[in-house]
Amino acid sequence: MRVVESGRKYKFYNNAITTYEQLPAKTYRVAFNDQEGFSLVETHDLEMTETKVYGQHLEKVDKVLNVLDKMKRNLGVILSGDKGIGKSLFSKMLGIKAKENEVPVILVDEYIPGIANFLDDIEQTVMVLFDEYDKTFDEKKYNCQAEMLSLFDGMSAGKKLFVITCNKIDELSSFLLNRPGRFHYHFRFAYPTVDEIQAYMEDKLEEQYYGEIENVIAFSLRMKLN
């Protein structure tokens, strides 16, 4: 049996309990229930499904992590663009590289009142990923984005990398977009360039179909292809 004291409360656990000075470099998801409050639950690590990445994703991932290493305060990154355009791919790459650098990754996929204070209490360097922030932290539905601003301001002891993905940039609080102190980077994901389409098609098609690539490129100039 193990007895853990927190304040004036004592809780009993079995012998399998392990204590840490720092949160281990794993991937977690924020959980909540009325009896125990907030907690982090270990979840599957982020994984890459593509064997080759097109564009400048790798360079931008390294740039973000290098700046995080040098800064002494929070660093925020906004990833915006239409669905299927590469935001999730980039955030996975960032999370994988962060974990390789011994930085825990925390996934937030729903709004829960009080979550800002919970995350603020983490006193070490972590990456916090808010996927589809404009949807899960819907200002019209929850009136919640103002609650998060103090968290992003970085007044707590721990240094955090906040990463927000969003489809509709106009549904983010203007206080996020107009304060570079809160979010240092805003990467706007555009549709593939002609060179990227050419490289992708040559990698995916058999050589006998290369003659159709020009038609695909011409079509992409008239229609948005993710």
C-alpha cells in the first residue's frame, strides 16, 4: 500500500504507484471527471502515415523547436488552412520531434471549464496541442477563448509550446491573432504548388501514367486540390 498526502488530504494506492519529479516524455490526453477533477491519461504516440513529406515542413518544425529551446517563456504556434491541407501532418511532425527532444506532448480535444488553470499548473516544458481549436473552443457556444488568454500569456513557472490548428481563422479571438507575444508564429497552409504536385504524382504513379500529370496540374489551377 502507498499513502499520498496532498495538502491535508491522504489517498491510498496500491503498490503499483510510481512518483516522478517531472512528467515523463510521453503523449497524454487531458481527462476530467466530477469525482477526481483533471488528470492526464497516457495515450498512443503521434505517428506519421506518410513516408515522404512535401514542402518545407521539416525546416519549419526545426525552426519552432530551436526557438522554443532558446526562449525563456511560452511559445505559441497557429496552424491555419482548409481541411486536408497539411495542418495535422505538421502538428504530428512537431509532436514527434518534441518527444524525441524529451518534451512531453499533451493533446486537448475538448473544452472543459477550468482547463486553463490545470494546464497552467504544469511547471515544466511541454507541448500542448489544441486540434481544431475553432471547433472545440467555439466562442459562440462556450464563450471560452477569453479564459485561455491568461494561459497563453505565459505567467506560470513552466515553459510551454502551445500549438493551435484551425480551419476558420476568423473564428479565433482577435486577441490571439494580434498579440505576437502570445503566438509568435502563424503558419498559413496553402494548396500544393505545381512543383509539389509534380513531385507527388511522380512518386505515387507508375511511369506509364506520367503523361497525365500535366492534365492534373492544369486541373489543380482551376480547382482546389488538397
